[in-house]
Amino acid sequence: MKFIPSILEYFFEDKTAKNNILALLKFVFALFVMMLLYTMAFHGIMLIEGQEHTILDGLYWTAVTMSTLGYGDITFHTDLGRMFSVLVLLSGVIFLLVMLPFTFIRFFYAPWLEAHNKARTPRELPEKTAGHVLISNFDPMIANLVEKLKQYSYSYCILVQEQQRALELHDQGYKIMLGDLDDLNTYRKSRADKAELVLFNNDDHTNTNAVFTLRELSSSTQIIATAETLESMDILNLAGASQVHQFPVMLGQALARRVLGVSMHSNVMGRFGDLLIAETPTMRTPLVGKKIIESRLRETTGVNVVGIWERGSFQIPHPDTRIGSNTVLVLAGSQEQLEKYDEIYGIYNLSFAPVIILGGGRVGRAAADTLAESDIDYRIVEKSSRIVGDKEKYVLGNAADYHTLKRAGIDKAPSIIITTNNDDLNIYLTIYCRKLHPKVQIISRATRDRSVSKLHQAGADLVMSYASMGANSVINFIKGDNVLMVAEGLDIFKEKVAGKLHGKNLGQSDIRMKSGCNVIAIESPARGTLINPEPDTSLEEGDELILIGTSEAEKKFLCTFKNGNQK
């Protein structure tokens, strides 16, 4: 019922709709005149046959005959009457049973349905809308971003150019607005000048036009644009984008940094002032098989193990947690402490055999460039001869073919990076490569978040989601220095010491047990940044805690401590 006023408004204001209604009324009027003429003819023929009937009888006979109901209670007895009955019956079939439904659907029902659909797809946001995030396209990355925006209580709106697509997204529960990206009125009606951020993630030409158009309305709105090519980054910056990202390139670089030979050194994922957050695989190091307390990492290097990844599952470590061959440690420490870790554990199992990259697209080429910068040899397996470049570095063939992988050097490869944008194919290749080489490190790309766990189950040691990485980059931009999303479902965030935390020390606060978050640093106005604070470190007014935990753990911390519900 709430759509009826807006439907009627469109229906009676649209010129085409008015013309359709007029055409329908003309047809109904013609049908009514036809029935009156048949009624008059009915009475004339009945008088010839010596029968008398009322006008209502004539109208009744005409209606039941044209509608083919034909009760038979009023009938003609002469050939003339029967021929007239056939004429009325046939015209009824044509005009009443065929043309009337078609005309009704064409000139009334279809316009009414279109008006109803348009009423469900807003063309303007409320005038007071502000602090929202505008998104110009929908893909798996945006689906992930929307969930994260909800988590941080940011309102959002997806700008959609096609009516049918807008209806599909609306029916899926997304907030949408219909409008063309090259129309300045779209940004006026979407209150883009009051938005927290506008994200353009279309093709380069569309993004450039959209950014340039939006800048006519507002010069201060923060704009993030995606770029498909390196050349487009400069053009988008000139058009007015605040930041330009090549997410496939960023993903390829991130995948390459995690291969053995590069990522045996700690890979820095984020920074809070002097505090660095890094991850490193323990595969083939002396740490494998030891408990955290037995590794003595804190005593020998100064770093603190603040998290553990085991095939995609994150957990807060305990002293008795055992380090396995598939374990990836999340470390917190200063630059000097991480360098000390690298000196001790970054020397193991360095391999000079080429890393294999399956897929020569943008992600694969970006991974190759990153490996080359670190003097790591590689081979790219690509089936398209159009993409294949340097024959020394490329292997032409199907990655699912054993002989192709053999030519690429799978028997000796320390790592395999799977970079295709097809999750089904990535799962297939992961299973196949794990079967061929059980001990190789497999790093895979996932396009959709739901594929991450499947790839781990298939045998991947590390998986990076394109959707999650892109969404994390946008959230990090919005939140600034208050939150850093460093991996799949893993957040580092800041919160001020509040409520009953005042006057307690870190051990007494019981933050780890009550929320699942781990305090990795304290920023104190009086004491500076305390990296890896001891349990007896006091929590004073004005201090800011830097914590690490999953998204669920962060929510639990905010509910338990920030909202003053601590018991």
C-alpha cells in the first residue's frame, strides 16, 4: 500500500501512460457501442420472429453470446437469427476474449507494473541524507563492503543505471538509487556533496566520466576510483579522484609477498605509529612442532605472537599452542624486533627453484613483477598465446595438464600461486597441485569470500580474497587510523580506555578472556607507545588500546567494554 501514491503519481504524470489510458478507454468505448448496436439488432430480429423482449433481455443476450457463455434461455428460431448469433459470437471471441485482454495488458497492466517497479527504485535520497557511502557498481567486492559498512554503522547507497538491475538488488535487500553516472543530477539527488565517500568501481572510461561529473558538484567529496590499467591511474587522478586503486595489482603483490623465499621474512601487513603488524609462515623452520612458550620468540627477538592462522582459521594464541607446518604467525613488534626475527628465522629453506604462477592475467603479472623485484625466479603458466610474453618466464599450456606443470618445474617449485578469477577452477587446480606435490606451498586467490574456506579444505596454505581485500582497503580509508583490516576477518583497531578499565592493569582487565581480543600496544600521552605491554601495565585515563581480533571479537569487545557493560 505504501507504493500506491508514488505509483499513481508516476502513472498520471507520465505522458506515455496518459496516452495508453486514452487508447484503452477508446477501445472500451468502441466495444460498448458494438454491444449497443447488437442489442438493437437483437430486438429487430426478435420482432421479425414474433418475439418480444425487454432492453435488459437484449443486453443480457448480447453479453452472454459475445462472452461465449451461451445459456440458451433466449434463442432465435429463424436462419436470419441464427446467422446473427454466429456474427455476435465471432465478434465476441475476437474483440472480447482476444483483443480486450491484449489491450488491457498492453495499455494498462504493463504501464501500471512499470510504474510499480519504478516506485520501488528510488531516484532521490532524502534531503537530510549525509555521511553515507555511495557505490557505483555491484560485484562480490561490493557485497563484502556492504556487510562491513553495516558493521561500522555507515549508511550506503548503490547507484544503479539499469531499472531491471536495480529491482534485482532491491529485492535482495540492498539500498539502491536509480540514476546515470554521467548525469550531474544523479549526484545532486544522491546528496554526493554530503557523502563520507564515493566509490567508482566500473571500467576506466565510465569511472573517469563519473569522477569528472561529480567534481562539478563538489570539490571536497572523498572519491575512490578503481583502475584497470596503469595509464588510467594518472587520468583518474587528473579527473579529481582522491585515491585510485588497482585492486588486481594489489592482490597479485600481496600473493607474491607470501611465497617461501620472500615471506620467510616477516611480511608487514599494517602499521600503527612505531608498531608493526606482520605475518610469517613457519613452514620448514625450527619453530615447527614447538609450543609458543617453547619458541621463546619474545625473549630472543622481542616480537609478540598475537595471532595464529591455521588453514584459514584464526585464533588467539596461548602459551601451550603448538606451531604446525601450516601455521602462519601474526607478529607485533617494532621495526628492529621484526628485523631480529628475520635474522634468525628468515634464512631457512630458501629455494632457488622458480615459483610457479598459474594464470597470466593482471593478478598473475603483478605477482610476477613483485617476485622479480625480490630477485625471485618464477614461471607463469598461461594457455593463451596472446598473453604469453617472455618465453623464458612463460610456459604456454593448460595449468590442468601434468606435462605443462612438469615443464614449469612443479617437482622443485617452493611455492605455487593460483591467480585465475574463476573460483571453481582455483579449487580444481589446488586439489590437483596438492596431489602432485604434497609439500609445496600453495597460495590461491579467491574472488568470492565463500570460496576461501573451500580453498583451504582443498589444500591451499594461504588464500586471499579479492572481495575482502578491496572492501578492507575502502574501510581502512574511511576509518583512517582507528581501524586496520589486515586479513580475512582479522582487524586491528584502537579504543580509548573507558569505564571500569580505569585504574586496572592489563592483567586485571581480563580483555582477552571476555572478548577474544589481544592488546598488542598501548598509546599513552605520558608514556608514549608501549609495544607488547606486560600484564602488570596500568591502564590510565587518556590511554588508547591497540587490539587485534576477529570481527566477532571486536564486536564483543565494543559490547563488553566500550558500552560500559563490563561486570
